Amino acid sequence: MPAWFAPPEPTEAGGCRVRGTTGDPMEWLAMRLAVLGYEFEVREPAELAAFVRELGGRLVRAGGG
């Protein structure tokens, strides 16, 4: 993980959890997560999850899908 994320915590399911970040705006965090190249799930805050869904839809439409 890049240094601008908080250190990831391993989970029992073999993934990792990231809590907190550098204090960047939610939109910037969503973009950073999207470009990492890994599958991820936003569990909270609800506002970030909603923004990621919106951003995903926009990216799909931009790609012609």
C-alpha cells in the first residue's frame, strides 16, 4: 500500500482493513482507492460508499458501458 494510506491491518479473511487516512477530501480518497488496482469494499462512512458507487457509474458510462 502507498505511504499515504494508514498501515493496513490484516483480516481473518485474508484481506486487509485500512482505517483512517491523511485527512484528504472524501472524493480524493475514492479516486486513490480506485487507482490502486485492487478489489476493495467501502464499509463506512456511508457517504464514501455512496460516492464510490456514483463514481463507478460515471466511469462505466465514460468507458461506453
